[in-house]
Amino acid sequence: MRIVKNGDVHVSAPIGMAKREVEAFIAQHSDWITEARKKTAERQEQRAGFYDQLPLTTRAQKEGALMRLKALVEPMVERHAKEMGVISSVVYYKPMISRWGMCRVKDRSICISTYVLLLPEWCVEHVVVHELCHLLEPSHNARFHALMDKFFPKWREARKETRSVSKGG
């Protein structure tokens, strides 16, 4: 049994289990459901509060964010790509909330979330190096982690800091 982001309860049961047994299980765990829903709602509220720190509703806000992003990210991409011996075809930006960056190996493009502007600079650099490493190794395997160790040794600390900052502490 789990609580999803919108507060719904999802229950998995073996095929053939009687509906009344599933309902009894749910009823027995009603206190847990109430508490879990409360925690889920609090997490969603914290998450929204984090992303709301960077308003992107007006054209001026979007343009301002794009200018700041380019000034911050592009020198990092240039420096690290040169050091790593990789070339990306394009770097673009989108207000993604489900991920900080994305690399499409097929066309060698890199997308960085606009919301990296809410992160400390060294955490932004971690995202950049992470996506560039995908141009050398598409998956998150041992080789990928070895490349991260080589090109951004503090990547684990940066990932931890990023998670901490974006979750509100």
C-alpha cells in the first residue's frame, strides 16, 4: 500500500484475493493512511514552495531567467566539455520540475532545468557535468560513476545538497 502525490491510496494485492480482504486490510491501516496522506501533502507543499521561489509566469521573468541561466551554465559547459573531450550539439533550457537536466545521446543535446537557478552554483556545475558525462556513457552504471568521480569528485555531496535544498532542508 502506498500514497501517491495527489493523496490517493494505491493497494497491490495478489491475484484472486477477495475484495473484502483487501478492504479489511485498508480499514486496519486507516491511521497509517491518514498520517501518510498528511506527510505527502506536506512534501508537496514544500516542493511547490521551493519552485515558486522562481516565478516564470511573465515574459520578462522568463527572459530574465534565461539570461541568468546562459551566463551561469554556458561557461561551465564550455570548460567541462573541453576538459572531458565532448561536444554537445545544443544546450537548451526548460522549466522542468521532475529533473535537473537531461541528455539526449542520439542528437547530443543537453537540456537544463530553469530551476537550477534556485541551487547553489556548485550544484549547478554538478548537473552540467552529469549531463556531459552522459555523452561518454549513456547509463548510470559503474563507468558513469567513475567518470563523475574523475570530472566532478564532489558529485555525491552536490547531489545530497541539491536534494536537501530542493526539499526545504
